[in-house]
Amino acid sequence: MESLTNSEMDRIERWAVATEFDRLLSFFESKPPHFIIPRPVLIGSKHREDFYVKGHVSCLAMARIVVRELDEPYNPVFERSIVRTIPASTVRKEPRQAFNDAIRHGRKGLGVCLAATSGNCSGKIVRAHTIQRAVMARHADAGHVYHLDTITEHKTLNLIHKVGVVKATTFPGFCNFHDTALFAPIENLPFMATAEQFHRFHLRAAAQALFDRKYWAVGVRSEIIRRDPGQAKTHEGAIGASQADSPEAEREFLSCLKAVREGDFSVIDTRCWIGNTAPSIMGSELFAPRKDFCGKLVQNPKARSHAWVSLTITEVNRSTLVLLSGRKNCPVFTALADSLEKVGMRGRSQAVASYALCQLCNMIILPAWHKSLSEWHRKTLSTMMRSQYFPRAEFPSVPQWNLRKASANDFKT
Ligand SMILES: [Zn+2]
């Protein structure tokens, strides 16, 4: 197994002190799936202590440490340090089959309707699309688009896989009745940029976020206990991490659902951009932003509570539509939306695509753009999507969508 050289370890320590996460990640992504760090190497600070890593590491594990654990910027205050030594026994040559199977099956059949408290559930749980199936289908290649599978374990490094439009961006979180009733204003009516439609897009993103954080973990955990009880503890880290902020996603979803019941769509503010060409990616996600579109920090990810926003990239009238929604008067939302204004039309498509693909999960790549990428670009894109860090310098270029700020007048017929 390859060991890092002294000069490589020196370089890592220089990047660590300068908080050059992009360079650190690109370096680890260029290494084989597993490699050895022979001496404790400083990779940054964590809770204001110097943080060192040594041992048998993987690119994925290093990316997780950099993105989720380190202080940004580098900020050691105490003359103390943490050394994490990763033993050889953690190296896995084969994907964990029981884990993968549990992931695949754990998402099905939980029988949960997220809107059950509103009453009138029809009982049958359906696969709710977060991006309209018909919109995706127009761009699909033999019924398929592409997504990144970050959760199940693979042997290869290219994690961009084909997915059928029947399945893409779906989650089994609503009964038939509520899926139809809650999203009829965006599924069945033409897009008119009304406050009500904006609200429903945000609600759907919130529902998906809540489902994936809360119920997905419940399903996977019970599948693991059924399939591989001896390994339940080993898998717990990956599952537990996904649940950490589920109370915040739940709060956002429930308050949006309440607003729908009361017909009050004034709690959510939305900024809307429209292009004049078809999108290259699509997706919709609720998240707690860490950076704005220019790469500037907008909130501390390690804070106790966070502001949440939703980003939706879809298509209307054969043009790319980008929606950014958050609480009215929320400074984090305003900073994020203002930063996208500031980027200017020429750089806006690139900013939106790299922001979404480098940090969010519920995103798909459309075949036309995928086809135009070289093998090297696909691999680069795949590793960037997996590392989940923004901004990245070498992000492949996306086609120009010519996004400009839109208002309700743009959609009047
Ligand atoms: Zn229901």
C-alpha cells in the first residue's frame, strides 16, 4: 500500500495552516482508495486544537474529516493537540454487502406519511418525486438520468450512476392522497411564480430532508439488525451521523405544513432566476448553508442551531428555473440570495451548478451534459460530489443557462 512521502506530508501541513481545504481534498482525491500516512500529520484544527492524522486512511475518510470536523478557518488556540491513529484493520477491500442491502431495502416500506397529522391519509404510501417526473423524462436517455450514489459502498471511484426517472429524486414519504393534494399547485398548474407555488417547492424539499434524516435511518437500522446483527455497532456511525440535524428539518417541515393548512404563504421568502436554455442538472434540497455562492462563510456549521434554506433547480417553459427559499428576513437566506445576484449572469450557471453538486445530495445530472464530459471530468465531478465541499477550483464547466432574476410578470400568459 502506498505511503505518503515526506514532501507530501509537508505540503499537507502547509495547506492545513492556510485552511486550503480545496487543495487538501484534491490531493487526497488523487491518491489510491487507501494509503498510509506514516507519521502524525497536521491537517487543521478541531475545536481549536491542532488535529493530526496517522495510519491507514482512505480518501473518503480524509474528505469526511476535512469537511465535517475541521475548523474553518484554521484556528488553534490552546497548545494542545489531538492525534487520530487509524489502524490497518479499518481497511476494507470489499464493499460491505449486508450494509448495502440494508441501505437499499431500508428506505422502502416504512409506511410513513409525513402529513398524517393533517388527517385523511389514503393509506397507500407512494414514491414522491422531488423533481417532476415528466420534466426529467424529457431529458432522459432511454428513461435514465444520472445521480451520485454516495451511500452504498462501491469498488470503483466513479460513483455517478444511471437511475431511472421513475426512481430519481423520489422518497416514499407521503400517502397517495397527500402527495397529490399538497403538490397539486406545482404539479398540475402552470408555473406562475406565486407565493403559494414557491411555498410548495420549499415544503417538498423540507419533506425530503426530514424523511432522509429521520425515517431513512430508522428503516436502515432495523434492516441491519435483521441482516447483520453482529455488525450493527460498526455501521452505526454512518447512520447516526445522518440523523444529527433531523429535529431542525422536522421543525422546518412542520411549520411549512402548518402554513399550508392555514393558507398563509408569507413565512417563506423566495428568489427566482430563469434562464433561456434547458438545465444540465436538476434537484431540490433543504439544507443549512455553510457558504454563500461566492464561497464566503454565512453560518457556523458547528453552531447549536442553523438557518435552513431550499434550493431547487428545475425546468419551466423549456428553460432552467432556479428557486432559493428561506424564512422571511432571515439574514443567512438574504446573504445567500444576494451573493448569487452579485455573481452576475455570466458566472451564475456555473455558481449554481458547482454549489449544488459539491454540497447537496438530491441532485441529478442530465444525460446531455454527462455525455459531453470527458472520463477525467466525470471522475473529478464524482470525487468532488463525494467530498461535499464548496468551492472547488477544478469543477467542470456547465453549459450557459443565462440565468436572470425573474418575477411573476415573466410567467404571465
Ligand atoms: Zn397522508
